Amino acid sequence: MPVATKRINFPGANGHELAARLDLPVGAPRAYALFAHCFTCSKDLAAARRIAQGLAQEGIGVLRFDFTGLGHSEGEFANTNFSSNVGDLLAATNYMRRELKAPAILIGHSLGGAAVLAAAREIAEVKAVATIGAPFDVGHVLHQFGASLDDVRQQGETEVRLAGRTFTIQRQFVEDAERQNLAEKIANMKKALLILHAPRDETVGIDNATEIFVAAKHPKSFVSLDDADHLLTRDEDASYAARVIAAWAARFLAPEPQISELSPVDGVLVSETGLGKFQNAVRSGKHRLLADEPDSVGGLDTGPSPYDYLSVALGTCTAMTLRMYADRKKLDLGRFSVAVYHGKVPSQHCEDCREVAQSREGRIDHFERVISVEGEIDSELRAKLVEIARKCPVHRTLEASSAIVTKVADGPAQVV
């Protein structure tokens, strides 16, 4: 399923503008998830992006955002703490309630996992919570400060270097982390819980997963991420986490409508999605598709372009026509493949279409169709296949003139 990403902003807990990305599937999401990133990370961390897009491919819309003072969000990181992160999560939830739909799933990575555990009970609409490499004790994050922790306590603030970047840490951050009681929040959150953790996680040890699991009440599940690292830097680890979360969460969500349950539309209905400049959702009967333009012309490249669809029509019609001919003649030819290439060429330079070119000036549409056959064919049959391909109804439509009647509807636009 194609995925589209939309940039948005919303006010955080302290009024600062927070930068976010919304990853969406084609059509209406079956549910929304809210993703909290790791300590000093951002919404654009590779693992966060892959997990969000992986869930979107499973029909779940995901909002991922930068906490105050991180990534592209406003504010000073030095003035934030764990409690303000939880506040930002609640602010993100309120934005989703207003503009989308409240999240049914909370997902948190590392300290973001601790944050979603702390926030879960305060979000009534949440049905399921998933943590990835999360600490059981919020104070665990203080271990990363090393000797600088004493400087913070004595001087009130100091600079620490984390993941190659320098951050200002204040005493209030340390004190806020140390007074958190995550065990009580986990025991009382009353949500389904999935704990994903790598046994070899060197940043947040596997014992944290054990303590979270023991503190939580059922339904609760644990999935090992095997030899993944803490940041899930390998594509396959993040993709696996996304698939597991989607499959597990499905148990707690409303059933996804089956294709057979969708109301069919007459003809083809095309509606702008509002994502990107050109993206359109397409319904044909009970089928859902996506049309777009490539990045090079300002699109999101989330689906075939209009001319790609035209080439698809010619290619599929050709293959079907050839199959009908082969079956009628009882020819054992194996499977057909049809490649179609479209372009616009000067009419005077179109050597393969002189008859059409002579009647038109300027540039004309040029479709090159290449037919491949699994079985062996001789020159006579090769020529016959070309002849049959020209009888394809779409081929005839493209070569002939068509009548296109356009009207403007009286009522509001239909949405796919």
C-alpha cells in the first residue's frame, strides 16, 4: 500500500510550535497511532521513519513529532524534562482529536517508550501501547551523563555531549527524572501492552523489559528484537518492528473493512487527498488506487502518473487480448508480458507512425509496446501476435478519436 507523508505543526504543552510528520495510507486510515522518539533524537530518525511508514502500509496513520527543543520544533531543550515530554504527547493527542482522530495506539522508542507508558492512562481513546527498547526507570537516562551528572547537581546546569551533539542539562531535568514512578503508571494504565526489546541492547538493558512486563497487567506481550541495536539502525529491524506492532494492534482495533464490503462506485472516482501537490485517491468499482507525479515535477511519487495509467491500460488490454487469442487457437505459449513506454516526440521524426504523424503537426504521443512470450515462437507467429495486439480495444481507442463530454456537478465534491 503506498504511503504519503504530510508536514504539520501544532502547539506543544508550553505553547511552542512543534514540528511533526503525518504518515498516511491510501484512503481513510483504519486507526491512528502517535509515535514518541528516543532521548535527544527526532521524528526523522531512520527507525522512526521506517516504523511509521511501515504502519501506514498496513493502513494505520502515524503522527511523529519532535519534542520541544529538538529537531525542527521550537523551544529550548534545556527548559524541558520528562514531564514536559509527556505534556507534549498530550498536546499532540489534542491536535489529533481536533484535526484527525484521537490515537488508538501509542508507540514509544527508548525514553519515548517511558513517556507513552506515563501518558497512556490519560488518553481514553488509546487501546494499545507499544514500547521499543524502553527503560523501566526514567532515571536510567541520567546514566548517559556520566561525570557531568555531579556538575549538574552542584552548578545547576552543565553541557553534556550525547550522540555527537552538545546539550545543556539543568538540575530540574535531573530532579524531574528521579521523582517519576513509572511502575505505578504501568500497573494502572489499563491498556494492552506490547514490549519490544533487543536482548543485546547495550543502551537500555533487557532487564528493563522484564521489569515493565512484571509491572504491567494483562493483556501484555513481549517480542524479542534478536540482535538489533538500540536505535534499530538496520532497515530490516525497524520494518520487522512495524509489522509486529501492526499485527498485534489489529486485535484491539475495529475490524478492517474487506474489499468485498466496500461500497462500489460507478465508473472511476478520482479525489484529491490534500497530500502533496498532485496526489489523488482513485476508486474503480471496489478497488482503491493512488495516482501521483514523480518528485522531479513536484509530486510525492506515491503512485503512477496519469500517463503511466494510460500505459497500464494499453499493456493490460494487450496481454488480455493475446491470452484470448492463444486460448481460442489452443496455443501453448506460456505467459505473456507487455512492456509499454510512453513519450512525446516531434511528429516529423516518428518513423514508426508516419501515417499518424503526417496528419498532425508538432509533438505527438508515442507508445512503444514490447511483447514477451515464455514459449518459443517462430517468425510467422511473431507477426500474428503483433496483428492481434493491434486489435486490443484500448489500442483502437488510442488510435481513434474519442468524444469527451465534461460537466460540472451541482453538489459538493465526492471524496474517495
